Amino acid sequence: MNEALKELLDLLDLEQIELDIFRGRSPEERIQRVFGGQVAAQALVAAGRTVPSDRHVHSLHAYFIRPGDPAIPIVYNVERVRDGRSFTTRRVVAVQHGKAIFTMSASFHMLESGVEHQASAMPAVPEPQGLPTLQERMREVIGESSPLREWLSRPRPVDVRYVTPLTWEAHRDPELRGAETNVWFRYDADLPDDPLLHVVLAAYASDYTLVDTVLLTHGLAWGASNVSGASLDHAMWFHRPLRADDWVLYAQESPWSGAARGLARGQMFTRSGELAVSVVQEAMIRVS
């Protein structure tokens, strides 16, 4: 297990400071605000700690309200909205400097049997082992003198391998632009058999590449274009269990952008082709 993953697992081990109140910290950061996937993952941990273990996350709906400050802890207040016979609902508000920076509603469901179908097939893509890591791809793209090199070359807790072009590549070559992104990801360690942990890690990874799908369509790239952005809202539906320490294919597309916003959708498939998670995110995209 690499040090970045160890640190992430430590960040997800929230401190309980009162009934239904938890505190989380962020890694040391000088360049960017708190990563949105981290806030969503920590909020889901907080919600999950107030729910019986026989109920599993089946959906979350979140709004990013203010940028997170990595220099101070984030306090997560959990509201027990409903405890039904088979469904449990929680609302979480993340607070810094006395103001809400993030809200999430999450629903948990007792496992039941029912009708099953899957309309979406996993895209036919190369196997992940034969693909270069994100760090290897980025070393070829940005060069030795880029001011982004230090940030982009940092160790990551999740191993991400692109099947499709990077936004930086499409920025340089218009023929590489497109509205679809396919990436494999996994956490390279043997993780505990805790269903909530694997769901939380999927939520963390879901925010890594989704907005980039909007940028890819227009040949924009962070740090290479006059573009600024931020996640606005994020929704996930968990259809079946998945292992975050096994390869997951994250197939993403952007059906629309306009009015300084962009919409992206994603589907996470297990290695065997089962649809495990659906994701939708809208982001602010401004070009100056």
C-alpha cells in the first residue's frame, strides 16, 4: 500500500466529537482547494456511521456550495431524517468557518431480491495492465518545465489509467476532442471487506475525471487554457457491490454544456462487465 493511499484511509477515519457530529481533516495543500471527492467521501463515512450495518448505500445527492479550506478541519453534521423498515435516509452538512461548504442526502437500503436487468454494456476497451499510468502519460504531455509538473506528478491514492485522450492532449490536437472518456481505476492494496469503505472509495474516485469529459469536448485543459471551474452537484446510484481494490472501468460522457455549466455522466463497471454505479455531475465551466 503506497503512502498516498494510507493517508487517504486515515483521512476517511473521521473523529466523532459528539453524537452525529464528526470532524475530518485534509492533506497539506498549497495549490488547490479541498478535493471535492474527499469531501463527498468523508460525508458518506459520517452518514454511514449512523446507520445499521445491514443497510447499504444505494444513492447520494450532493451540492458543492463553497470551496473547502485545506488548512482547517471540516465538521460534518448528520441529520437522521428517517429510519424506515427497509430504507434509511441521512442528510449531512459539511461546515468550515461557520458556513456550509457542502450538503449531501444519502439513502441506505436493506438488501432485497427483485427483478434484474442491465441495458448498458461495458465498452470494449484494452485491459488496464497494458496501459500506462496517469503519471507516465502526463510526463510525456507536460514536459519538464511545466509549473504543473510537481502537482501532477504527486503520488495518488488511486491508480488511474486512461483509455481515451487526456484533456491536455486534446488541447494540442483538435482531432482528439470528443465527448467520451474511459478510464480504469483501482486502489492498489488488499482492502478490508467493509462494503461502506469500497463505496466511499468509489465516491472519492468518481470526482477525479468526470468534469474533464466536458473539457475534452472543447479542447480545454486545466492549466493550459483560460478555464476555471468547480463542481456544482454530484449524484451517485450504487446498483451492486464492487471492489475498489479491483479494476473498475469508469465510462463517462458529456451530453451537454452551456450557460457556463457542463453536464457529465458516468458508469462504473466491474471487471466482469456488471454495471455497479451510475454517476451524474454538473460543473461550472468558465472560459475567459
